[in-house]
Amino acid sequence: MKYPPLKNYINGKQVAASSQKTLEVVSPIDGSLLSTVPLSTAKDLNDAVQAAQEAFPEWSRRPIKERVQVFFKYKTLLERDLNALAALVQEENGKTLGEAVAEVEKCIELTEFATSLPQLVSGEVLEVSKGVECRTEHVPLGVVASIVPFNFPAMVPNWTIPNAIALGNCMIMKPSEKVPLSCIKIAELLKEAGLPDGVFNIVNGDVEIVNAICDHPAIEAVSFVGSTKVAKIVYQRATHNYKRALALGGAKNHLMVLPDAKEDMTAANVVASMSGCAGQRCMAASAMVGVGNVDHIIDKIVTEAKKVVPGVNLGAVINKESKERIERYIAEAEKDGAKILVDGRGAKVEGKENGTYVGPTVIDFVKPQMSVAKEEIFGPVISIMRTNTIDEALEIENANPYGNAASVFTQNGGLARYIIDHASAGMIGVNVGVPVPREPFSFGGWNESKFGVGDITGKSSIEFWTKLKKSTTKWNPEAGVNWMS
Ligand code: NAD
């Protein structure tokens, strides 16, 4: 085992979980055992919540300009340790080193945004009648929790950590049990940056801890990122317990390609979007709808896809079950009559025979009712459907229950605008394969890709992580009619 068994992180220290139960943390790159992760219990969560509750009064009373100083420092530490953190991300998640570096760079951008929060959260004040002022302030909630998935071991935790904590909250993080190593490194960097003990805590585990978080009376808000199935469970359970909740779910993102699209650029973008991070991004292109004759572009997509080589510029998928699930989808499409133009099944990387790789896969002549057209595959697979009109393409996109992202490739501004207006998705790209809005714009889908109000990052997150205090003051004795009392 490469690393010692993992512990929880409570009140600034690594502490053993109360249960002896553990899971193995295995590298998808070569199947090697990295560590073990404890399956913590409600008692461990209680300890973490208590530490967070104790840290909250002092932390939340600091002015925000003082709180963000920790994040200026954290940003420089992320820059200093970029390669070390990226190596850890790569090791536990299986993505390529370039993708892991980009992930840590995104953490830096997210932190940079948090350092600008003092400029964004100033409240409002107005003299509402002679000598009487109304004023609003953003007040932190208290102890909050963040539950995260396996596909971005560093970035998704950093969607919530810098903003929620800079805004004055204390946090319990529940990492994915598949990739729990990066979070401990993040905790160490936060401590080195000067974050007081107890403000950020990690409780490792699985369903039991997630349920305990949703039920804990002292946790005010829960953010969740993961599959739609679990997002629904968490949203329902947390709100049933009167907590504020925001739960981001799965996705099935459609790229609509029009015949006038620039061939080379479109093909490169489609392939990068479907195969980047081995297709394990909630923003990955999973379905393409060719409108009219786009055979010339599909030919280029095939050429581009063949340049994507497992173990070279394509990472592994998270585990054996994922590999089997993805390969099952491809087999089912073939059986249902679709044409496999590039087949990633059975991919092997020399010297890494226990790694879990799936090669890039391009499936053509997919029908909207096939499972590869409807369901989230979460692998480097693109399912191509064909329509005669843009409205038919939009009908396919809009019939899908998810609504994270959609993109259009065209040179026609009017048609692009029509698709922006009519696609039912929270994030739209025009000639962009992965339309992630960069800070200060916020990240969040629609429909079954997100449950709750507002978005998880950017300016929108301010509303989620704070509550508004409204005060009305009158100090002037000549303030005129006392119209409220
Ligand atoms: P997942 O839903 O299996 O797990 C997410 C978290 O929930 C983990 O911490 C896990 O321990 C916990 N969990 C799992 N099953 C649970 C259950 N039954 N009850 C309570 N908690 C449970 O997701 P994953 O496989 O880790 O991540 C992949 C999924 O996440 C994909 O569907 C992907 O689209 C989605 N995702 C969405 C976004 C977004 O922004 N919408 C971003 C990243 C990933």
C-alpha cells in the first residue's frame, strides 16, 4: 500500500474513525492499492460538527476582509504545490497529468474568486424615510456540509470550500470514498494558510455519513454534487429536515452540429469534450445531433478520435464496474442497430494491465430511443443522431430529463441564438464543447441536473452560503412620523 490508511480530519488534526470498517482506495491507472478509507459513523460526524460549532463564533466574527487573507495565502500554496496535488489527483482518479494540472489550476481560479468576495458582498443601505435607514447584510449560516463525487477530487471540493468558508461558515466535507486522498492535502494547505482549527473538517465514509449529514440538527446547509439518483435522495432528506440544500446531479449533454460548422474546429472540440477526463465530466458531450448532412464533419471526428490513445492522452475510468458498464452500453447500441465507427472496448495499456481503460468510442446512426441516446454513460463515448431540422434536434435535447449543458457548432449567429433560446439546459456553448462558465459566472444546470435554487459557484453561491439580515435604524429625534408603530 503506497500511503498509510486514511483518517478523518477534525479540529485541525487527523483522527482515526470510530469504526474499523474500511474500503480500499485503488488507482484506476494500474489497479495498485493506494490506501484505505474509513467508513466513519454518526459519532465521527458529531465530533466534526462539534469542532465546527466551536470554531464558528470566532471565525464568523472576523471581518470578511480578514477572512479572505487565508484564501490569498491558500492560493499561493496551491500554486506552490500544484504538481504534488495534481499527481495525487491523477493517481486516485486516473485522469491524465495534463487534466489533473488543469483541475488544480481551476482550484486556483475558484480561490481567486473567493478573495474578491469582500467586493461583492457589501450590503445595501437606503434612507427609507427622513432619518430612518434600512440596511442589509450577508450573514454566515453556521456549520455547513459539502458532499462531493469522484470525478474531480480537488476541483469540486473547491467549488464550495473557498466561498462557503470566506463567507464565514465552518464546513464538514464528505469526500468521495473512491478518491479521498486529495481532500486531506487540501486540508493541510488550508491549515498552512492560517485557517483556524475546526473551520474545515473532513469525515470520510459512504451512505451512512451522507444520511447522518442530512439528519444532523446542527448542520444548516448541505451542498451535494454527484449522480441524479443520489442528488434526489440528498435533496429530499436534507430539505425534509428543514435544511437549505443544493444538489447537483448527472447529465446527458447534447452537441448540435450544423452543416456550416468549421470542420476541423468542430471535430477537435467534439472529441475533446467526449473524451476529456475519459468522459467522466458532468459537462462532457455524450450525444451529438447532426442537423442535415454533416458526414464530412463525422469523418473528421473519427480521424480525431483515433488520435486519442488510452494511457497516452486518455486516462482511465474510475473502476472495473465503470469499465464494464460503459462497454455494456456500447454492446447494447451495436445490438440495437447503431454503427460503431470507433470502438473503445477491450482497451489495454501495456505495463498497466490492471488499469481500467476504455478507448474513445464513436457510435453513429443512434436512434433517440436507444439507451446510449438517453442515459448518462460517463465514459469516452459519443452517440451520434441525425435530424433534418434544428427543431427536431432541439426536440431530442429537450426530451432528455437532464439539463446541464448543450452546445451548437455553426457559423450562423442567428441559428446559434435560436438554440441558446430554445435548449433546455443551464449552460450553453456556441462553438465550445465544454461550456463551463468561468468565474465570476456561476455553475449549475437545469431540470434533473440540479435540485434547489441558485448555482453552486460564482456570485450565485453568495445567496446559498449566507442569509440576509435586514435592519431598520432611527437615530434622528426629528425623524418625523413613526409610520410603523
Ligand atoms: P455518486 O452520486 O455515486 O456519489 C456522490 C457522493 O454521494 C459520494 O460522496 C458518495 O459517497 C455519496 N453516495 C453514493 N451513493 C449514495 C447513496 N445511496 N446515498 C447517499 N449518499 C451516497 O456520484 P459519483 O459516481 O461519485 O460521481 C459521478 C456523478 O456525478 C455523475 O452522475 C456526474 O454527472 C455527477 N456530477 C455532476 C456534476 C454537476 O455539476 N452536475 C459535477 C460532477 C459530477
